[in-house]
Amino acid sequence: MNPIIEIRGLSYTYPDGKQALHEINLTIKTGEKVALVGANGAGKSTLLLSLNGVLQGEGAVFINGIEVKRENLRYIRAMVGIVFQNPDDQLFSPTVFEDVAYGPMYQGFSKVMVQERVKQALQAVRMEDYVNRNPHHLSHGEKKRIAIATVLSMQSQILALDEPTSELDPRARRELIALLLELPQTMIVATHDLDLARQLTTRTVLLSQGRIIADDITTNILNNEILLTDHELN
């Protein structure tokens, strides 16, 4: 099976001189659900933002064989949907409909097609009754679902989720994990929530100081107490 994500020698240095990623090589196949784990500052969010060109470093990133570079960003961003840790960074419209419709409208779809995309996306996250609600008046868990719908409405093949269970109460967390398990998209999930990784993903990549330290079956990594302790995850 051809890789849907292929990263070759990716390094990234922030303007302040901090090097966040060092020579990352990573391949993810279509349909895989992969956890990115690591302590704060390990490079997880930087790696996610490199997948659709929000950040562009040295090396190369390919999505479905298309290189992530300026002239390809419109296609790349239709394929890779990033769901930010804080949904308020993603929701900016007065209604749920307008937020979820923004991507398909930007892609140039007709009004009828936009409405159908919104309907399908909200149904997928079980939020179809919220179409006319103000997203800023919703609970944190509800906002997370709407943020995911904004990506699904673009029919993204890849979901890149940054700390999806952060700040959720236990019930909302369980409901979100159940939802993510049902979605067919390839997923790469940056998280400190090791139980989420265990429930959702079959493969885990451990980052430390911008380098890949381990890449293995999720249970193998999460059962390695020494590895987790050495990298501040236990």
C-alpha cells in the first residue's frame, strides 16, 4: 500500500533559533491511526503543522505523493485537516453552519453542495441539531466535535489532531474517543493522553527533543515503563 504521508529528513527551526525537529523520517499508510507522544517541547505540534504547510522546514513532506510546498498548498490543505488543541482557535463564525461551511465554500463548491457537505459532516459528529447554534456558546466537548466537522466537511483524507481530549470531562472524553474510532480517515494524533493512544491507535511514535526515539505497535511502547519514564511520560 502506498504511503499517504511520507516525511523525509524534516528539520524545523523557529525564528528564535530553537530547533524543534531534527531529521524526521516517517511513513504512514492509508487508514492507519498513529499516536505522537512525547513531553512538552518534543516537537509534536510542529510536526502536525508541517503536514499541511502551516510550517515549512528543511527536508520534504509528501501527502498522497504530492509535495507540501507553496504551489500545492490548496490541494494539500484539502487532504490534511488539522484540528487544533483549542477549538476556539478554529471556530470564528456566528453559527455552526458558517464555520463548517467555510472550507467547502473556499474550495468553490456550489451552495447546494456546501449545504450537503455541512449536513454530512455534522451527522458524522452527531451535531446536526446544532447547525444554527452559536459555536461560542457550546461546551468544550461540543466545540471539539464542531472543530472536527469543519475538517470533515472538506472531506479530508487525513485528520491531524492536537491533544483532542485536553480539557474534556470524563464523559465528553469517552464520547470523543468513540467518535474517532468510528471515523475511517487516516489519523495522526499528538497527545499526552496515553490511554487515548492505547484505545484509539495501533501504532505510536515517541518524540523527544525533536527526534523520533521509538516507532512501534502502541502496546509495545506503552508497556515499556523504562522508555516512558526516560522520556517524561510516566
